[in-house]
Amino acid sequence: MSDLVEDLLAGKHSALARVITQIENRSPGYREIISDLHQHTGTADVIGVTGSPGAGKSTLVDKVAATYREQGLTVGVIAIDPSSPFSGGAVLGDRIRMASNAGDMDMFFRSMSARGSLGGLSTATTDAVTALDAFGKDKIIVETVGAGQNEVDIVRTADTVAVLVPPGSGDDVQMLKAGILEIGDVFVVNKADLDGADRTVQQLREMLQGRSGRPETGHHGATELAGHAESDDPHDDDAESESWNPPIVETVANRGEGVEDFLETLADHGEYLDRTGRREGQARERFAAEIRTLLREDANELLADELDRRGGIDSYVDAVIERHTDPYTVVDEILTPLRDCLDERRDEA
């Protein structure tokens, strides 16, 4: 394992691929790998791309990655695909959707299975981002499956979240009210050459006005940093009170139109995070969420093993049905040894 970590840190893409495979499969030793890599992270810019199916997420990600490569930046893309009901793997597999970057060794693409995780993001995705960050990728893009309001899980991974909406899709715009509206740092109306694009932009603007309580500062077909005029100086005392008003950008991704504007908006948001100190705050929130998730997963596994040791849950269910006990008493009985152990450790401390 140490050799694998050393090879990854030395920039060997084969080692990176093997590490992500071990992460996705939860192979023995993957936790030690992530622990070793963690100290080498913190430099990558992580971008989340989400939105309804058919919005053109993959095409836009392809063009964005190609443009970053033209700028000399290294890129890693994690595409979260629906899980196969048979294998648990990504249904679309290694999708040939990154045609612009085929054969580019500094452009790493990986499809990963959603594994039933809400929002299409599994714990493995967070670990894969860690591996790409430690590897030294400048930009990491996480593209999700587009599963509705549960897509908010992407916030735990990304510094900047872009929400794509196809034009003329009134239902899709209304769906944003269910939860996605709150997580978008940038909204993209892709396929803006189609009928209905102007109306979609107007609907988004009206919804964002309701969200922020003040007018949207982004405008049709442009990018604009809310409050940018207030504080260009990173040492300005007003920086902490500065707010970000999500702009709306129009793109025609299959022709590359609007991609530069989109990248400028992403850069503006990154500068805003640094200028206001919110990047560190986001990192704290992500790590807190990750710790809670891992605690839940590990605790569930420990308790499942304890249930199996006691003969399985069916015997407890039988006792509850026969009214010999109740669910609360069952839980107390199983958790009492754990509580006693923790109490003993507290006393020793």
C-alpha cells in the first residue's frame, strides 16, 4: 500500500486509477490509503455540476475540461452514473463522452457508481476527490446523475456548484424550488440556442430574487460577481459581510459557446470564497459532514455484527410481535454494552 501511495504522489496515473478502484470497491486497506493521502490535499479547486437529465451536463463538462487543459491546467473528472441493479457498478461505465480529451494523460476521467447514495454521491466519491487532490490535479469536476432535490449531497464535495437547466423546461425550473435552488452558486441555461431560453432565464432570475431577497446581479448571457464592486481589496473590512448572488450564464456547450463566460464565473466565485474566507468555512462543513457520515456507517456496521452475534434481528422482531418486548427495549439492550464501554473510558480519562 505504501508503494501505491508513493506512486500516486509521484504522478503515476496507473497508481491513481488503482487507488480509485480500491476506493470504489472498498477493498481492504483503502482507509489507510486515504489517511496517508489526506495530508497532501487542499490545493485542488473542486467544481460540482448537476441538473436535470438531458441538460447537457456531460457535453459542458467535456468543453470545460478541454478549455482548462488549453490553459495548461490538469483536470480530473468524476462522473457519477446510476448504479446497475445487478453489479452495483456504473450503468454507463467508462462513457465515451469526453471526446475532446481522449488520450490526454493530464485529463483523468472516471465513471463511478452512485451505489444508491442520495444525490448520486457515495462516500467513495469524496475519497476519490481526495485521491485526485493529492495527485495534484488543479481542477476536479464532479458531475452527478441528476436525481432531483437529493442532489444537494454534492455540496459536501464541491467548492462551487453549477446547476444546469435546459431551456423551455418549466417543470425543471419549478423542480429547483424543491431544494436545488439553494445549493447553486452558478446557474447555467445550456442549449441556449433553442426556443424558450429567454423565458427560462427569466424564470430563474425571478426565483433567485425570491431566494436572496434582492435583485439578481447576474444578467442575460453574462457573468457578474455580486457585490464585486463593493470590495476589490481582499483586506477590505467589508469582505466578510459580502454576499454572493448566483449569476445565470447561457451556453451552447456542443459548440463551445459561453464556456469562457462560465469559466470566468467559476473563477469569480473562487476569488469570492478566498476573499471572504468562506472557502475555509466550506471545508469545515465538508469535513464535519464526512465525519458524521463515516460514524453512521461504521456504527451501523458494528451494530449489524452485534445483531448477527445475538442470532439476528428476526428473533427480536418475533419477540416484539408477541408483545414480549418493544423496539425501544430491544435497542437499549443492544446498545447497553457500548454505552458501558464508553462510560468506562470516560472514567479512565
